Amino acid sequence: MRWSDLRLHSGILEDLQGRAPWYKDDWRQGLNCGYRILAPSAYILFTSAIPAIAFGEQLVRYTDGQVSTVQVLTATAMCGVIQAVVGGQPLLIVGVAEPIVLLYKFMFDFASNRPSLPPNLFLPWCAWACTWTACMLWATAASGACRYIYKFTRFSGELFGMLIATLFLQQAVQGLKEGFHITSGTGAVTGAANDFQWRLVNGLWGLILALGLLWSALTVRKARFWLYFKGWARSLLADYGVPLLVVIWSAVGYCIYRGTPDGVPRQAIIYNTWDVKDNWTVARDMGAVPGAYIAGALVPALIITVLFYFDHSVSSQLAQTPDFNLRKPSAYNWDLFLLGFMTFACGILGIPPVNGVLPQAPMHTRALATLKVQRVKTQLQQVAQRHEKEPRSEVLAKMVERAKQLESRAANTLQAVADRESGCPTNGSLQALELLPMKPSHHFDLVRDLEQVLPQEVQEQRLSNLIQSLLVAVCLPLTPLLKFCPVAVLWGYFAYMALDSLPGNQFWQRLLLLATDKRQYYKLLREGQVPFVETVPFRVIAAFTMLQFLGLAAVYVVSSWTGIVGVIFPVMIMALVPIRQYIMPCLFSRHTLHALDAAEYEAVPPVDQQEASTKAAPLELAELGVSGTPSQQDQGNMEAAPP
């Protein structure tokens, strides 16, 4: 009998067998991008490095300087390289997450009150927690538990994404609020900077820096759609504008430096890398931890395991949702198994453990989707311009051939356009055009309107993740320069990451829908943002959204709890899965759940579009020209649904 005949290890082996044939292609796709791969790499670099700096500053205060930015940057860089090189899903971004920061705070507070666990044994005790966590992760991956990940639907995944975005915004607001207060603890500002007038100057100037970075970053991110400047300039601003703005606003922060006391503006607490030496002897000191505390480390280890199982899996899942149309398979079991090795390595090195992080993972995929679409668009436009004097049918044929060479699904949609214009469309051609958010006109311009027939695609490769991880490592010798970054700029970027992660989140789209004038629904439908409006009654959408919002509020309250109770929030997040599987089908019809929160384990028979539309609420969709009454099943379920 072979090992693969048993359930044990079979998931890991299947993942390796599924990803191995694509490994060479992962590197080839990255190298084929040329210099363009630097754009998503630079973008993700800042989404990895800036949270690492901010979380490092928090850990300095929470652990009395035992864990700092140097350790967080080291963990992010080291594990990022491992994930990029041997990870099953190279699109997944790993880093130290906010829950780990909070958990280390609770662990340090616990250890501080234990004379038998002195400060010099705190990191060795954390190493034991990481060791137990690694063992649990290996056992979880080997048991095939990742086969239940398909039960993590939009309901729980997007709720968790919204929770992370909310926590990022909360952290940004709290950080800016601290700019008005007297600081204490490790790295605290002293002297005249704590006087009321200078605290007021520091706080107000911090607001200007944070809001300035937030507004300018959100603006320049859309530069590709501006009417100004040349196309290459707009693309340059869209690709590199946000990282450049971080540098610019950091420099602007020192416009008030002359004549102000030290500490105005306040800088991030970043130790010099070359001065941090105590952490690297943690493995040697693990034997000095009392046996009772070695066994007690199982408690935080269990919490970290639950958190990593959900957070790592959901981050990977949101980085490869069906909306991205990925071609290559997932590898949840192998990635979780690999996470066990990374957790063990982080523990014995005295650095905090990492896992897949939100919102960075889906932001990475979206950046690579933009790269792919722009690359295909540029190549096809060049073909159209080079052969513009030839018959249109021949130009389309050449564009289809070029799209096939680029391994782009645009070949299917362009072929569909060619078939339609020739007067003999096939069923496959019509289906290809139906998948597009915007329907191309009968004779659209092959250059100007090309983007209408370009489907969502992603440049699936390993190079961008490797580059950004190596650049994070480059930050380590630059810590003497990084400490001059005003802390308000970090909080402004936190707010930007939170808001930039919301597009594409259906939960967020439904919240916006509830606040949208009903007469403007047609604009949302025209943009392809809320297709479920045509098939689901508005009252049902509102009830489903409010139920999800109540779940978000409950998890947020627990995760933000200042006491030790706050560490159980991963358990509450996991509880969302059985709620979705067993309770929500009693409140909503199968067709409603299929439209708003499709799950692989729920088989739903196909519904005719016209039949479904006639069941939508007539009052809410009158502006769309839809008439009829809500479905009886949903109408009955609404009595049990939240108001």
C-alpha cells in the first residue's frame, strides 16, 4: 500500500503534482514581462515594508524593545523569498499580520507577571509556541484538512477582508491620535516635544501628511484613466506614483523641521539593524524555559494555528478568486505545510511568525492583472496599427494569432468579434462575449476600443514576489535612513491600503448599493459591478448584507477587545463557516445564495435569466424596466431573516 492510498499526505502530494508542471512556466512568465514586472513588485514592496515598519514600532512598545522592526522585516523578507521560490501559490504575499502583533502583546503581558519567566526567556518561550504551532500545521496539512477550504465562501472570506481593512483604518486613526498625546515607554519622545503647543503642531501636521498621502495616492492610482499627459506618462504615474508619493510626503514632513524640538515631527521607532544581536541566540536558550511554560505554550500555539489555517487559506483564496480567471491550480495543503516550516524557522530565530496577509495578497493579484491586460493591450494595438490598411477581417485574424502567442484569453473574445462581424457567430463566440462586463459595438475601433474585449487575466509568475521580498531585505541595512520617515506617513499609507483593498469586494459593493439612489442602479449594471441586482430582490440583498454586517461587527468587537478575551477572535471567524453552511440556507433560498455567495458544495440548477429577472422586487427595480413580484421562497424566508 502506498502513502497516497491513505488520506494522510495525499493532499500535499496532489498539490505538488499539480504545481510541478507549471514551475518552469512561472519563471518564464515573469521574465517575459521584462522591466514591466518592476511595477507590481514596487507596489507590493511598499504594501509589505510599510506595515512591517508600523507593526515593528508597535512591537517595540508592546514587548519593551525585545521585538522590533528589524525582526519583522527579517521575517517578511526571509519567508517571502521562500514562498516565492518553493511556495505552491506564488501570488500569495506573506508577512507579519496585526493579529500576531496583538498575540505577542498578550503573551508579553502574561510573561511580565511571572517571576519564573524572566524577560530574557520571553523570546525562547515564543519559540516554543512557534514550534508547537509548526507541529499542528504539519498535522493539519498532512490530514488533508485543507479540503474543507472550499467551504470558505464569499460570506466569510470577504467579511474577513473587510475586518482587516477596518483594523487598518482603526490603526491609522489611533496612530494619528497618538500624535497629539505624550508618549511613554521604549522610544518615547522627551523634552520640549511633549509641551502642549508642540504636541498640537505635531498632531495637526501629522493629519496633513496622512490625509495628503491618502488623497494623492488614491488619485494617482487612477492616472491611467486621466485625460491629461501622454499615455506613457499616465502609465508611469499609475505604476510608480504611489511609492514615489511616500517618499515625497516623507520629505514634505520635514518642512517644519527647522526651529522645532527633537521629536517634531515624530519619527518611526526603528532600531539600527547592526545593533540588534540578542535575538539570534534564541534556539540556544529554549532549554532554559521551565517545563510548565513549555507545555503552556500550547495555548497560544493552538490560537495561532487556528488563525493561520483560516488567514493563510483565505488570503490565498482571495488572491485566486474565480473573478481573476487564473489558469494554474491552487496548492492549499502544500502552502500550509510549508507555512509550518516557516513558523518553526521564525521561532528559533527569535522573529515573529508570518502567514498569508490581507489586503496585500489580492492587491498583488490585481496589480498583476493590470500588468497582463496592459501588456496584451499594447501588443494587440501595435498589430492593429501595423496592419491598419489591410481588410478588417485579416487584421482581426492577426490579432487573434498574436493573442494566442501571448497565451491570452483575448484570443477567444477577438475570435468571437470576428465571427459576429462575419455574420456566422457560434455558441462559443456568443458565450465569450457574454462574459465581458461591457459589450463591444458591432464595429468597434480595433485600437481605441480594444479594452472592451480584453477579459480579466493575471500574469501568473513568481518573479514579482521574489523581487519585492529581496527589496524588503534591502531595507534592513537602510534602517538608519528609514527611521527618518514621519510616522504619520505610515498611518496615511495604512488608510490607503484599507481603501484600496475594497474594490472587488462584493460585501463592500452591496453596502454601497444600499446607499445608492435606485434611479442610478442602471449605471452600476452598465459597469458590470452588481449583476445580482437583476436576479435577487432588493429586500433580500439588504437582509443578506445586514446579516453579514452584524457578523463583521461581532468579530470586530471581539478582535478589538483590550483584554485577553481578544485573542479568541480567530475562533469566531472560523465559526462563520458552519453558520454559512447550516443556518443561512434556512434563511435564504438556494438561488439567492448562489447569486450572492456561491459555494462549490451547493448544487444549484440553472435559472433562466428572464425568469429570474421577473422575480426581482418591482418597486426597487422599476427604473430598470423589470416587473414582477419577489419569489415566494425568498418572501417566506424574509420573515426569518434580519430586518
